[in-house]
Amino acid sequence: MHLFALIFLSFLAGVKSTTSHKSYTCNDFIVPIPVDNVTTIVPPFPAEFDQYAATELLNLFTIRTPSVPDVNLTTLTKTFNISVEYCAPKTQGPESSTLFINTHGLGFNKSYWNFYLANATDDAQYSYIDRIAGAGYSTLSWSRLGIEPSTVADPLTEVQATVELALLAGLTTLARVGQLTGVAIPEKVIHVGHSWGSQLSLALAAVAPELSDGVVLTGYSNRAEYQGYFLASTGLRLASDNAPERFPADQYPPGYVTWVDKFANQYSFLEYPYFDLAVLDQAEATKYPFTLGELLTATIIPSAAPEFTGPVLYLAAEHDLIFCASNCTGLFEEDSPAIQAFNGSNNVEAIVLPYFGHGINLHKNATAAYDLILEWAAQNGF
Ligand SMILES: *[C@@H]1O[C@H](CO)[C@@H](O)[C@H](O)[C@H]1NC(C)=O
Ligand SMILES: *[C@@H]1O[C@H](CO)[C@@H](O)[C@H](O)[C@H]1NC(C)=O
Ligand SMILES: *[C@@H]1O[C@H](CO)[C@@H](O)[C@H](O)[C@H]1NC(C)=O
Ligand SMILES: *[C@@H]1O[C@H](CO)[C@@H](O)[C@H](O)[C@H]1NC(C)=O
Ligand SMILES: *[C@@H]1O[C@H](CO)[C@@H](O)[C@H](O)[C@H]1NC(C)=O
Ligand SMILES: *[C@@H]1O[C@H](CO)[C@@H](O)[C@H](O)[C@H]1NC(C)=O
Ligand SMILES: *[C@@H]1O[C@H](CO)[C@@H](O)[C@H](O)[C@H]1NC(C)=O
Ligand SMILES: *[C@@H]1O[C@H](CO)[C@@H](O)[C@H](O)[C@H]1NC(C)=O
């Protein structure tokens, strides 16, 4: 994988909205981020297809005898609009020069990190941002490519793993060199991921280890063998059929897919009864689609970062369906793919959180998970 020559754009990121909290302030804005000559795959099927073809593709994704699909490669050079939220403490302290860059997983937007129930907007129990920024750190969360108001790009040719990885590298570089208006240049950067966002953060530590000082991978085991359960449970429903009022067909072509209903959501993301039923309803009502481009390219980004030497924390949910087939206990031993992915670091820790499913931040005990991240950060001098 080659690196990312950043073209420096002279732009002024217009601040779209500012919210003030007890001890910190958040700004929401759009950043144009170029990707330069990134390798992508040519999708092995036509852009136009229907639910029958998507269902047949699901049969192929979950076949007993998987094979690497025969695809041609091409490259992509383009500038995408990326929606970010930057939160910083009102008073500078020793922690505020550490920036947590947060990458969400499939099915969410960047507010996975800043989740509030619609009828309890001052109850911050689910908000990772409130806990981390409240402790004095700075945070930068982004909505990945394909998640509005980030560019709703082509779901087959553009919303692919390599492109999202290049965007994460680009965003990190822009933050580090002070090219994000209003974002203070950080001394240290920690990459935090959830699920697919963890896979991208791991890959970033592999291709550009110098961009990261520490990595926290939540809802992730670096194993692909159980993902068929997730895929099968979604039914790979075309997003524009499943929720046409949210995902109109003229904006969301068939490559945008989602799961069928809130019980499929619960099956993959939540451990009953350790969540509020209103949280599941809201998560389903505000879900975002994922793309076939992502599914087809999940394995072409690196899954090991041997050159990364910084501290690493895995925060796994005991009952994670997607990455552990609902039982993470025993999957983070010394010889596991998770631990071995960082064999150049002598500081890799794994914690399995009891009474959690894959969507950690949506569980009743989410705050305990955030406190473990804060503890880890303090122990490692951040
Ligand atoms: C783009 O990358 C390919 C390899 O992936 C390389 O052969 C080509 O020279 C690059 N093109 C430019 C314009 O940098
Ligand atoms: C790859 O490209 C070649 C040449 O254009 C074409 O013949 C072949 O069908 C393509 N293969 C796939 C899997 O798209
Ligand atoms: C990014 O936003 C600008 C300003 O709204 C718009 O002109 C441009 O077309 C957008 N780019 C993409 C790739 O959507
Ligand atoms: C919010 O609404 C849900 C039902 O949608 C209800 O279960 C919950 O108790 C309400 N919470 C508050 C704080 O009113
Ligand atoms: C994320 O999605 C929710 C639900 O659709 C929406 O209310 C919110 O404005 C979005 N947040 C951001 C930060 O983009
Ligand atoms: C670390 O892992 C890489 C593969 O990611 C492997 O090539 C290398 O030999 C391993 N190093 C050690 C010291 O085991
Ligand atoms: C989870 O796996 C561990 C280790 O294999 C086992 O000891 C434990 O009983 C399993 N838990 C459940 C709920 O099956
Ligand atoms: C919350 O999670 C923490 C950390 O895993 C654990 O020690 C604690 O027992 C949990 N509390 C509840 C009520 O589940």
C-alpha cells in the first residue's frame, strides 16, 4: 500500500454548529479531504441490480467454500466532503493536547460516540465524548464516507476500505499539521475505533504508524470467521427499499444496504437485557446503511501492524456477535490474531467487558467502558 500525498487545499471549513457543555465545547463542520491515487477494486457486478441479486450475493458471501473473488484493480483520485465534530475543553490542561480521533462502525454516523436518547438530551450516560472531553482531552469524530452529510459516494466504486483508510490518514495528517480550522495542533493522537472503525484504525497503524501514538480498538477481535452470522442476519436489504424515506433511491443506489429490522439490529449489536429498549428503537430509527464496496474490500487492507510500537487497548464486548459469535472469552490470548497484529508493541492489553454486546456504547454500563479507556490513557502517559 502506498502512502497518501496530501494536496493542501486552501479552504476555510465553515463551522456549522457549536454546542457548549459544562467543561468543553463542540464544533460540527465539513472538511474536504483529498484521496490521491488510492487502489480500489473494480466491482465484479453491474451497478444496477435488485434484491434477488443482492440475496444471491449473500449466498456467495456465506458459502461453505469461500474463495477470493477475481477482481481487477484501478485507482481513485478525488476530494470528498467529510463531516467532523471536534470537541475541546474550555480550559487548556495537560490532557487537552492529546487528540482522540474516533472512527465509527457500520450502521452508525459519528454520533455513535455522542449518543443521547431523544427524550433525555441532558443524560450523558451513553456519550463517550462527554466522558473523554469531560476528562480534559480533545476529540475528533468523523462520519465515514457514504454517511451524510459526508459525501454519499458511489457505494461500489468509491465507498471501499482503501478509500476510507486514505481518508482517515488524510484527516489525521490535516489535524497534525494544523490544517483543520479551529482544531489545535495535538502533541499526541490516539486512534479509537468501533468495529469497522477499529479495522480501519488497525490498518492505519499498519500503513502509517507515525501518525498514531496509541490505538484503542473496541468491538473488534481481528477475526473474520464469524461475520457470516451478521451478514446473514441483515438479509442484505437494499437501503432504498428498507427505509425509502431516509434513503431515497435517487441518492442511495442498490450498493447501499442495511439489515431488515430492529430485531436484526438487536441480534448483531445488543445484549438483552443490558440495554434500554428505547435505545434500540432510536438506533434502528436513525441507522445508516453500509456498502457492498466495503464488504468486498474488507480484507484488502492490512490486518496486522507489526511496525506500530505504541500502546494498544482492545475493549471487547463479552457477547459480541459479529467478531466473537457472541462469546469473546478466550479470543484474546497471546497467540490470537488480535494480539499478534501488534507484535512490534510490548504494550498490548485486552479487556473483555461483561454484559455487553457488539454496540458497546449503547449499553446500560457504557460509562464503565469509557472509564477503562481513560484509565488506560492515564497509565500510558496521555
Ligand atoms: C498510481 O499508483 C500506481 C500503483 O498503484 C502507480 O503505478 C502509478 O504510477 C501511480 N500514479 C500516479 C499518477 O502517481
Ligand atoms: C478484468 O479486466 C479484463 C480486461 O478489461 C476483463 O476482460 C475481465 O473481464 C475483467 N475481470 C473482472 C473480474 O472484472
Ligand atoms: C463538497 O461540497 C461542496 C460544497 O458544498 C460541493 O460543491 C462539492 O460538490 C462536494 N463534493 C462532493 C464530492 O460531494
Ligand atoms: C423516553 O421514551 C421511552 C419510550 O420511547 C421511554 O421508555 C423512556 O422511559 C423515556 N425516557 C425519559 C427520560 O422520559
Ligand atoms: C447522526 O444521525 C442522527 C440520526 O439520524 C442525527 O440526528 C444526527 O444529526 C447525526 N449526527 C451527526 C453528528 O451527523
Ligand atoms: C510479526 O508479524 C509479522 C506479520 O504481521 C511477521 O512477518 C513477523 O515475523 C512477526 N514478528 C515477530 C517478531 O514475530
Ligand atoms: C465462552 O467461552 C469460554 C471459553 O471457551 C467458556 O469457558 C464459556 O463457558 C463460554 N461462555 C458461554 C456463555 O458459553
Ligand atoms: C460495568 O462494567 C464494569 C467493567 O467491565 C464492571 O466491572 C461492572 O461490574 C459492570 N457493572 C454492571 C452493573 O454491569
